[in-house]
Amino acid sequence: MRQVETDFRGRTVPHQQAPTGRGRRRNLFDLFARPHSGWAEVGLLLALYVGYSVSRLLASNDLGEARTHAYRILHWERSVGLDVEASWDRFFATHDVVGVLASYWYASGHYIVTAIVLFLLYRHGGGHYAWARTALVVSTLIGLAMYLLMPTAPPRLSGLPYVDVLAEHAGAGWWGSDASAPRGLGGMTNQLAAMPSLHAGWALWVAAVAFICGMKPVWKVLASAYAVITAVVVIGTANHWVSDVIVGWGIVLLAVIVCRPLGGLRERAMALHQSPVDIPSLKPDGELPTHQSTHKQMTDTDVATELRGTERPGCHSARRG
């Protein structure tokens, strides 16, 4: 019996199951263009996290080089009037309630919200899950590559008078002085990974999914607010520059634009694969069966009637004359 599910608009959509059997084709397109079993999807995301951890071992620890990149970014922001980091950081540092709430938001929001959206997409997203997951993976891999190629110090490590808001409120949560890492696990994080901001990028990914999947207006508003608040938080806590947010958003938008067609390609491929083909069966003697015409055969009387109906009025009078 064919299983059906409902999407975010309550419409019935076919249930997407991972194909089974030894004969299924395994290739790169099939890996990313379709959803897999739940455990396989979890394994894929865990592999991405392991890749991030391994990249930490390859990342540069040269604080001087990272600060040089940060100063260049700040110089460009000042030239175009985007250097709001100091004023925002000052506000977060002088308002304890804002600082604590922002610290919790930064330390946990992007993990929890992203995981929830992925789960909901997997269960109710119809054909949207595969491309959305792939866009998230691609944007994250691009971000990791940039961390390795361009280590950048965040404002809190730039040597300039910025306040590390999370470190100031470490007693209120589980994190220590090493960004959002739990106490004692700071060595597992890349402290010089400001450019781009994956916090901001993942938050924009949530908003993009809400709009493309056609969620209800209230969810679109909440997703948009989540993206904007996350951008403000990562800047106000002195963990990212404004440019980091802009680049993080750009990477995610590019990944969505590139990966979004995968959903349509997969659906068309499945439609072609599952569409029935009417192949006539052979008769016992090997001849193709003859199909009776659906058109009604006209008798001589019908033909004569049709001819009389098409005669011009003048013809009868001419013959009478």
C-alpha cells in the first residue's frame, strides 16, 4: 500500500523511501538528490561534524596572520560605513540580561533550530528535504575550506578593545572562555574561524527553507526574525565581523540556488522511472492484436444524408429549373 504524508501546507505528498536492494545504483547524484534512511542521514551529518573536527587539526594557529586578516576586514568596513561592531558590543556588554540571553542564543540556537528544521523536513518536507540538506552540507564545506585558507580573528581576539560577552557570562552557562565550547573542550574548536559566520549562514538557511517550502506566514516571520537576531547576536557578542555575516549569507544563498534544482531533477527522474508504458501483448501466433477503431463507421444512408446537408440552396432550384 502506498504511503502518503502531508507537507507544511497540509497537502498530501508521496512518502519518499530510500530504495532497497543490492541492484540500486549508487552514485554522487543519488547520494545527495534523495533522502536516505534516518540512520543514514544522521551518519551523514555526523561525518560532516567529524570533518569539522579534523579540519581543526589542519587549521592555522597563527594569531598574527589571523589578526592581519581581521584588520583588513575592519578597514574595509570603515570605508563603507559598516563598522558597527564596537557600538553593538558595548551595548551587549553593559546590559547583563541582553548579554546572558545572547550568550545562550549563540551557544545553542544554531544547533537546536537547525536540527529541528532538518527533522521536520525529513518527516513532512516532501521533496524539499534532499536539496535543503545538500545546501546545508555544501555551504558548511565551503565555510570549512575558508577557515583553512583564510584564518581570521574575531573581534574578541583582535587585540582591539572588544568585550568577549560569552566569557563575561560564562558562569551563567556551560560554556567557557573559548567561544561557545563547553568548559574543558575549548581545544576542539577553531578560535580563528570568524570568516564566514556559519551561525548566520545556518540561520538564513532556516529562513530560506521556510519560504521555499511554502510554510505558513507565521513560520516565515519567525524564521526571518531568527536569521536577523542571530546576525545581531554574533556581532554584538564580538564573535564575528559584519563582513563575516554577509559572506556567510552569500554562501548559503549560493548553495540554495545551486542545490534547489536537485529536488526537481529527482522528482522528474522518479516520474520517468515509475510511469507505466502501454506495450501490446502478442497473440499466440505471434501477431500484434488488432485494435478496433473507435470511430463509428458510416453507412451509405449516412453518407447521402451528409451530402444533402452540404448542398447549397441554389443547387436544388437549378435542377428544378
